[in-house]
Amino acid sequence: MVVKQSSADNATHKKSVNKEASTKKSHGKTKPTSTQSRTTEGALAEHSEDLSKKKQQRSGQKDRIATRSKAKSKEVVLEGKMEQEQVGFDADTKKNTRPENEVVTYTEFDFTLKEIPPEGEKVIIGPARLTRFEKARITGARSLQLSLGAPSLISVSPDIRDSISLAIAEIDSRALPISIRRILPNGLYQDIPIDWLRV
């Protein structure tokens, strides 16, 4: 059975077809379906994530560049200050405010060490006793030797419990074969065995 449309119905049908065609031309696309809208939303979300990552990378690069430039500027400032200080130091060392006739300069002379010949057991340089500095130096050296396993030169009593007190006991008993060199400013020296000195 064939139904004929009237001319009015035909005209309205053509108008609706023309409207759809014109909307297609103006928008370029038809309305998306639900699956198409989901995929486009996902694509938009991925695109926005990519943009945010790129922005973060750019900001990180800008921060690195800024820190590098700050470090370089600090280096330049420090180098400039060091150069100024060096110039000031050189000027201070070269500049002397006193007249030349008031400045006393001493001629430096080199000397060679020369031993004073011993006259028996007589101590010529320094006091005839062991000074506290010499005793401390000998005690430290000997206690280090004892702590590293050197044998004791005296019999160890039960009240001695450490290497320092054992070294002091060895000095007091004059068991150590050590000599002390006392040097004068002019280069003369004397080697004195600790047997010659009072402890």
C-alpha cells in the first residue's frame, strides 16, 4: 500500500532536511553520541595533563636557570671582593707610613748547627733538671710506644694500670735511654742524656 504525501507535508519534510543539512554545514559535525563524547572528554583530559606536565617542566627549567644565574652572580661578586681585598692587602704591605730613617731592618743570617763538646756530665744549656715540657714530651712518646706493644724496661708493679703511669715510672727510675737536645738561637746545641738531669 502506497501512501501519498500531500504537498504541505512534503514541504515541511524538505524544510526539516534542509535545516539538518544547514546545521551540519555550520557546525561541521553532527552531535556526538555518548561514546564519542566520552572519548573526546578523555582526550581533552590527557591533553590538559600533557599541558600541565609541560608547564611544570618549563617552570623547573626556569628555576634551574635562575639558580644557575644566581650562583654565577654570587661567584662574580665573591671574585670581585677577593680581588679588592688582594689589592688592598698589596697596598697595605707596600705602604709604610714611617720614614725610612726610623725603620730598623735586621739582616737575616743563616747558621749551621754546631754541637757544644761535653765537659763531663755538666749541663751547659738550660737548667740542670728535666723541665715539665721535656717530661711531658718524653712521657707521651714512651706511652705511645708502650701502648703499641713495646716491652717495659722496668718491672711492672700492680698499681700501674695504664701506659702513661708506666712511662712516668720509667722516667722516674731513669731506665729510658733518651737524650734531650737543647738548641740555642745561634745554632749551638747540646745533647743531654736524662741521666744527667734531676727529675
